[in-house]
Amino acid sequence: MEIIRTQEADYRQKYKGKDFSGKEWIKILVENPKLIRRPIIVKNDKAVLGDIVQHIDALL
């Protein structure tokens, strides 16, 4: 998933290489918000990761 911070120690130790469903990932991210890449920019019904300029340009 593109939204996950894969460089975080918690991700590498607990989740890397494991297969989780979408619902399972949502639960993991709710319980571990530091694993979510930020910022997330929302416009109408679309959202992009704001740490990549090209994503922001495509949204706007």
C-alpha cells in the first residue's frame, strides 16, 4: 500500500512481508497512525499523498 511508511521500524518488525486484507490494514493503521504517510491532501472525492509534488499537481 502506498500510504504506509515502510521505513518505520514498527513496520519492518511487525508487518513487512505479511499478507493483510484491506480491513486488516485499516485496523493496523488506526492502531499505529505513525505508519501513515503524511500529509494526505483531499479535494472533493479524491485524495493524494502530499509528499510528492506530482501527486499534488495531478489533484489540483
